[in-house]
Amino acid sequence: MPSKPANRPAVVFGDNALDIEAVFALARREAQAALSANAQFRERIAKGAAFLDRILEEDGVIYGVTTGYGDSCTTSIPAELVAELPHHLFAYHGVGLGRFLDAQETRAVLAARLASLSRGMSGVSVGLLEGLEKLLQHDVLPLIPAEGSVGASGDLTPLSYVAAVLCGEREVVHAGVRKPAAEALAAIGMQPLKLRPKEGLAIMNGTAVMTGLACLAWKRADYLSRLATRLTAYNVLASAGNAHHFDQVLFAAKPHPGQAKVAARLRADLHSEHPPRNEQRLQDRYSLRCAPHVIGVLEDALPFLRQLIETELNSANDNPLIDPERELILHGGHFYGGHIALAMDTLKNVVANVADLLDRQLALLVDARYNHGLPANLSGSSGPRAAINHGLKALQISVSAWTAEALKQTMPASVFSRSTECHNQDKVSMGTIAARDCLRVIELTEQVAAAMLIAARQAVELRQRVDSQAKLPGAPDRMHAELCSRIGLIEEDRALDGELLALVDAIRGERWSLYVD
């Protein structure tokens, strides 16, 4: 359960760069959003807004302020209608469909947009930033449809739902109840905003949806990498495998850092630092022997992907940008989400490969031809009743189905650019679709990992029936004992869906502390 607001550490917007962990903490309500009180920060924000006001008074031309949007930039807006333009922008973009982003995803989106606008180059008022801060503080969550963005000009359609809510329109979830935005704003003592010129464009014309989702995807993938390593250790033990496939000197010969890290974790789990003994089986199948090479690709990708995601998170990514110091309006294309698209297309590929690794490990474990003395399908039944009990037969089929779907989702979204909006947006990133695909791959892989936890609980105990010395030291042993307390040994066939759901929740809640490197 999330802690009470007073006990949460503050994530301060406007002072320093944010990291993925800060967004993750806000998404899980483990931290509280706070806009910087620093006078220089607030002066910079006010200076940009004041500069825009002066340009308007001097009859200057500003894209999206005194002109129409996109290919309508040649249309001049009469001075008396300029104030209405931001409302029209979020109104006509109210065309999103698909599922609504969940609560964690929505908080991550709000955090990503507030981080970008706090860079002080978007020409918005302090009041707008305070409005986003209040939504996060009071957990007023716009209902944001997941579908409808091509990732340039930013996440226009989904972010229109944030802009509309700030103005008291559309719907939110507040205190667990779906309600009109105006009602929720009144409940927290917040007046609906009247967006200033460019503020509608500043909220919507950026990469906050794909970036917020990418922060969540990265964190979940990082945990899955650690969990897959621990599961591999269990599977090596259960299979009476060769723990010396992870020898330190062996991995120094091919020194990819992430791969070496996974091998080191496996050595510690399997207590295999001593030299190999001659009587051990020489070579296990690839899904065990090459586990560091598969999981290591994910480990080696994570630092690079972090850099891409955090750079985007801490960027000003709308258009045009305002330079309040030189008093310039800079027209560009920072709303293009290509870096997030690459990050998410890459991450879903390496995570799906980890799901495939675990799927192959399970296929070996349940097959009496390859599991070195364990019962078929890891059934714990014995005697005459063994004939009617089927162990993990169906679970292995489901794991295969989830893995196949994860692998199917790895087609890169970024290669499907479309020319849109009268060929103004003629090259787009598809970053938001890539992020959604990545989260789906992660969800499926978490399901695979939940099934593997059940298999580990079962297989290790069955191995111990025939080899009382088959134990893992320290943290792996404690984790297995905790699994045994949660999941009864499967001796008689039973439905496992409830236990799987509980384990998926435990994985997403990072229930087990895994490795301190």
C-alpha cells in the first residue's frame, strides 16, 4: 500500500534533472510531486510567458499562437480569437480510443510533462505548472486513451486529455471513482485553468506519454532481468546442472559487462566459485549454459536505454521553444520521439528473448527425458494417484502461449512511419506505439516469470527428494522458503490462476530484493 502523503519524499521539479527512479516512485505514489520554490526558477518561467505576451502586443507572428496548427500554420488568427485557440486544440484532438492508461501510467505521463515544461523553454505560466503539480499531489488522474498518437508532433491526442482536465473538461479518476474533471478539481480546491496563448500547444506538443511509459518499462525490465537470473539458478539446481558454466575466468574471456554481471550473480546463487569437478555433466543445454549471454544482452542494453530515456525526460520537447534570455522564438522538431521509439523497440526485443529463455528452461524441466530424474510435468503425486495427476502440463502450454505472443510483439514499431496531417507530419516516430508494445511484452514476460516461480518452487523440492544436498545458499534459499509458504506443493491437480495472479502482482511490486552488485 502507498504511504501517506506526509511520509513520502518529494520529487522536486525545476531544480535538478529527474531520473527513471523518480518517475517510477511518483507513478507508484511512493513520492510526492513538488514544484521548485527557487526564485530563479520561477523567474525564468515567468520571463518566458511575459516575452510571449509582449510579442502578442507587438503583433508578432508565433506558430500555434497567432497561426493555425500544423499545415494550417499559414492561417492567421484574428487578435480577438487568439485566446480561444488553445481550447480548440484540445477540443478537436479528443479522438482517442483504446484502453485508458492505468493509474501508474497516467502519473508517469503527468510527471514527464511537468518535467519537460519545467525546463523553462515552453512559454507557459507558473500557474500551469502548479496545475500539473496539483493533479499529481491529489491523484486526480485524467482518463487518457492509449491509442491515437503517431509520436510526432508529440503525443497530441492523448495529451489533449491532460489539457482538457486542467480546464475542467472530460473525465478523471479521483479517490478511486470515475467522475467529471470539474467535480474533481472542485474537490481539491483547484479552479479550472484558462489556458494562455501557447499553453495548449505546450502541454500537447511533446513526448510525455511515450516517455512516461518508457520509464515504467525500463524499471520493470530491470527487475525482470534480476528475477530471470534467480530463476535460472533454481533451474540449474533442479536440473542437476553444471554450475561451472558461469566460471569467472570463462566470462573474462568475453567481457561484456552485463553478461559478466549475470554470470557473477549465478555464481553467487549457486555457490560455485570453487573449480569444477570432473564428475559433473560437461555441458547443459543452451537455455541453462547460455543464460548469461541471453539475460546479459538485456543487462548491457539497460544503461544505454536509460541514457536515451532520461535525456528525453529532461528535455524541452514541444514546438516552438522560447529562449527567454535572448528573447527568441525557435521553431524546430523536438516533439519527434525517435529516441524513445528506438529504446522501446530495443527493450521489447531483449525482454522477449528472456521470456523465450525461461520458456525453454521450463520445457526441459517438465520433460522426464531431459530433467535428470524428476517426475514428468514436475508432478508431486505418487503411488496409484500419480496416474490421474498432471502437474505443470497445462502451465507449460500457457507459458509457451505467452512467450509466443511476446515474440510476436517484437516487430519494430518505428519502421512504420506514416505521412499524416496533410503531409506536414510526413515522418513520424511511432514512439508511443513502441512503448505500448514494450509494456505488453513486459506484461507477458512477467506472466512467464510468475509461472517459473511456481515451477521453481515445485522443481527444487522434487530435486531435494532425491538429493538432500540440493540447496542454494543465503538469499536464494530464503526466497524459495518464502515461495513454499505461499504456494503449496502441487500433488493433486488444482487451478493455479489465483496463485499466478498473486505472483504477477508480487513481481510488479518487486516483492523480492534481488542482488546487490
